[in-house]
Amino acid sequence: MDMLIKFLVAAVGAGTPLLFGTTGEILTEKTGHLNLGVEGMMSIGACIGFMVGYYSDNFVLALCFAALSGAFSALIYAFLTVTLMANQNVTGLTLTIFGIGFANFIGIFVLNKSPEGTLKLPEKITAAMRGIHIQGVSDLPVVGELLFSYSPFVYIGIFIAIVSAYYLNHTKAGLGLKAVGENPGAADAAGIKVTRVKYLNIILGGAICGIGGVYCSMIINGGVWISDNVGGLGWIAVALVIFANWQPSMAILGSFVFGALRVLKYYIPQSIFPFPIAFYDMLPFLMTALVLVISSMRKSSRINLPASLGLNYYREER
Amino acid sequence: MKKFLSLLAVLAMVVSLCACGNNQAPAADTVQSTDDSGAETGAQTAAGVMPAIAKEDIKVGVIHITDPAEGSGYTYTHDLGIQGMQKNIGLEDSQIVRKNNVNDSDATAIENAIRECIEEGCNVIFATSWGFMDTCEALADEFPEVIFSHGTGYKSNGTNFNNYFGRIYQARYLAGIAAGLKTESNKLGYVAAMGQDNSEVTGGINAFAMGAYSVNPDCEVYVKVTNSWFDPEGETQAAQALVDLGCDVIAQHCDTPNPQTVAEQNGVWGVGYNSDMSKDAPGAVLTSVMWDWSVYYTFAVQSIIDGTWSGENYFGGMNEGLVTIAPLSDLCADGTQEAVEAARNQITKEGFNVFDGVIETNDGSTVGADGSTLSDGEITGSMNWYFKNVVVK
């Protein structure tokens, strides 16, 4: 029982970076733009957020700069694909490679100047980002640990996902965004400013990914800088968008399920389930494949894939 | 026009990326002929199988699997060794060519990296990762005048291609003593990159467990396998799972210092690997199991200069100074220093080889025989059992 609670807590921790990446990518894809640069945007957010935290000792400032740098890297993508109409897949992949290289370059540059030979965030920040503790509530048995013991990132991530879900389904701007993703020509004719909507949401998505990145460099890596610190999580987030069926509310469930599947191999008693480790490594992706098969078999279920995903919008060819 | 502009912008991103990637590679020098000077300095004076190369004509190519500036891990430690060798021998910066981030499962990338080194005039190649082995073997045939030295594998050709590795298990045995004396829960955790079928990792776990057992027969070693040589998140999660199981010393055979920072945040202790990780987690690290690759690199390059390069495999240990543990931190239990020194003496002076005599495994069988020790081949190639106090849970 005790181990079960610890497993669930670990699953939430492992799912949080995926939640940011997935929510950000859902907003991006809803504009009809497939941004494969999630890993790169997260890397840039991880790097800039970490460095700002390292030099300023300020957690909130680090968070803001992580979001800003993620937004800026998404702006590059938006400029290339929306305005210049470059191929979305190629631009996204380039952004990933660029982002990882940029983050490692800055990391190496600062690391070489550090007298200790390591970059470790000051205790003030590590204390702020570790699990919250609310007097009375966090001490409750089971509930306290399961609901009120996480790092602030977890609550920020869930909050962003819920707000995004509301934004997409219940606001005029969100419905306009969905229209752009389905059929930009029709949306344009209806008076929606397609280019502006695309820019805003791609940048917003990038900002959310950037926060996910700083979670990697600050929490997963314990506040010590290492190269390649996002470690492929951005790619899993891209897969999770399909799992979540382009719904931010499903992204919460999806990312925590994926998180659970990723830590399962460390918590499952091997004496009872003697499967090879590789089996557990496969599970999250097996799950995605299953969800794809099931959702394509159930014709009645609404598939939220934006109809014009991956297609650039040429206004002149309308 | 727009298409052209976008193409240009994408191109600019690619170019800036290349600029980032190559920042460490020194500019190509003109290829120097090594034959003349080799003859002058008296080739084959000793038992060398290759002609000697004068110090100023040596050019070393290093093939790294990741980037030396990664922080604390494998490549960082190897590059410290290269820098140490450069200092010991007195080579110029231009005499060292580094190829970083060479994917060790991509034979084309490996071959290109090595060929680039040779084109830049390198006559000694150090390849630091397991996966570089077969490419080195093939290229050693093609370039008989270039010396290839490959780390962590087992192949060699006796002339211009050898293999180097070390008895890291000796250092792990000492670290096990420090951990066994420190633990209060009698549960030691071990984050392992690879499972039981990998002799290098498994041998390290066994030596650590035997060291701990020698001072604390009640303690157990819990193992969690990430199944990857580099997985920052997985290493964090594995360490957290070990802490959740009640382990209060977290040792590791993986690249990032993440298990140590997890230990620090949970108020338990740890044993680092590769370099001294007390800089990353000063509140947790008891000691670190360390490589000093400069010992081998200096030995190898010096023997090439002296003309005594033998082409034999190198398997150094504590006596050579290739492996060691970092100075014990103040966090260690009282008496640790004495116990560690006693064991160090046994290993370096009394011929104790850790895997001596009959060893009980955790599935009830035994390995080895009285009065003998496991051969180097068995230690590096076929150690696929766990010592009796190792628990895979």
C-alpha cells in the first residue's frame, strides 16, 4: 500500500513534463501546424530558465524566462511556417536539432566558466521547487501525499491544461482557433484573422513547452546542469497529443498514465512479474498504438484531429 | 520569393547548428609525415611492434560518444584523462583532435570521424566507447601506420590495434565498504544502466555488494536497471524508487549525477561514479568510484614515443592508479577510513582480487573454486550472476 502511493506520486512527477509538452503541442496543432520542435523548445526553455535561475536566485523569474524563451523559439517556427510557408515537418525537426544544440552550447559555455566545475542551482530555488507543504492538509494520511505533496510545477501544469480546455471549447477565441485548424479558408471568409490566430497560439504553445523544459533541468536533474537534459521527453509529448485526442483535459490523464508506465519498471515487484526490462520500456508506445487502433475502429467517436493539420494556408489560392 | 526566403531561413538555422556543434574541434593542420623522424629517434629499440613517433610529430585523435562538457560523466572523465596526458607528455593543443557526439551505433558516423582524424594527420586514435570497436578493427587494417586504441571492448590485433580497460571493480569494492558501514536501514540502492547480462555493470554491482558484505553481512543491495547508458529522467526515477524502498545509500553505474541529487534531496547518502560527484551533491556523496584515464593515455602515448608500444591489451587497476575512489567525505561513518585503507592494502599489496575463492550467488549456486580467482576473461565477459546479498525487486 505504501509502495503503491509512492508509485502514484512518482507517476505524477514523471508525467508532468509530458503534460506541459502535450498541452503546448495541442494548442499548436489546433492551428493546423504540426510542430515537431517540442523537444527543441523544451531544451531552450530548460537552458534559459536554468541559467536565469542560476544567476538570479529567483524561481518566478526563471519560470517567466523559460516561458519567454519557449515562446521565442516558437516564434521562429511560426515565422517560417506561417509567413514564409516553409515545410512544417522540416522546420520542426530543424528546431529540435537547433534547440538541443543551442542549450548544450550555452550550458558548456557557462559550465566552463564555473569555478566549481558544476552548475548547481542555489538552495533557495531548490527549496521553492521541491514539494509544497500546506500546514494540516499535506499531513493527512494518503490524501495529503497523493494530492498536496508535489512540486508547484504539477499544479501549474494541471491549471494550464484546464484553462486550455476551457479556452478551446468555451471561448470565442478558442472556437475561432479550432475553425482555423479545420479549414482556414472558411475561417478567413468568416472574418477570423487566420495569421494572427496562428501566430498567437503557436507562440502560446511554445511558452507552455518552455515551462515543461525548465521542469526537466530543475526537478528531474535535481538542479544540476547536464547536457541533453530533456532526454527525448519532447518526442513522447508529440505522441501523447494523439493519445489525448487533441483535448487538453485528456492530456492530463494521458500524461499521468504515460508517467506511470514509465516508472512502472522501477516499482513493480520483479519477483511477482519477472518480465524483461525492455517490456516495460515498450509499454507507453504499445499503449499509443492500442489507442490509435481502438479510436479508428470506433467510427462514432469524434476524432479531434484538425482537418488541415500539416497543410500551410495560402490565402491567394483560396 | 517567400519559398526562397523560408529556405534561406531554414538554412541559416542549420548553419548556426553546425557552428555550435564544431566549436571544440581544432582547425585542421597540415598533414605531417612521420616516417623520417620515426627512423631518427631509433625505431624498435625495445620490444615495440610499431616504429617510434617523435613527440612533436604525435597527433592524437579522440573519438568521444558524447560531449566532454556534459558535466560529470563518462566522456568528461575520458577527456580529463586526455588533458592529463597532454600535460604529462607536453603536447601542444594542435596535437589533439577531438570528435565529439559520435553515435556509437552508427558505423558510418564512426568511420567518418576516424577518417577525418587521419586526414588531419592523426597517427594515434583513442576511441572511448564500446560500439567503436569493429570500425577500429577494420580501419586498423586499412591504415597499418596509425595506432588504434579502443576502450572497454576486447578486440586487438597485436600490432596497431589494442584495447584498454580497467579493474573498476576494485574501486567499487572499497566504495561498498564505505556504504556498508554507513547504512542504517541495511538496504543499499544501486542504479544500474544495464541488466544482469552486462558483465561490466554486473561485475561492479557484485564487487560493491561484496565490499559492503565484508563489513556488514546483514546489508542487502537493491538493484534498479534503467536499460540505457544515458537517461536522465530514468536515473532520477530509479533512484527515487530505491529511496522509496528504504535504501539509504544510493550507488550508481550510470552517467548523470541525478541519483546523487535525489539522495541529497531525500536526506540519504550516495556513492558517485566516473568523477568526484561531491561537487554535484555535497550533502549526500560519501565517495565516488573514479577513473583516472590519464594514467593509460600517458602510458600509451609515452610508449609510442619511446618505441615500446607492444600492441597488447591493457587492463589496469588500482596499482597503476587507473581506478580509485574519491577522498572520503565527512559524511562517512567512523572507522571507514581505516577499513578502506586495509582493503586497499589487500588489493594493492597482498594480491587480493575481490573475486577470489568460492562465491555464493543470489540464486543459491556458487561460482569459482577454492584457492583460485576468476580470470580477467570471466570478469569482463561472463559475469552474469549476482552476489548473494543482491536483490532485484
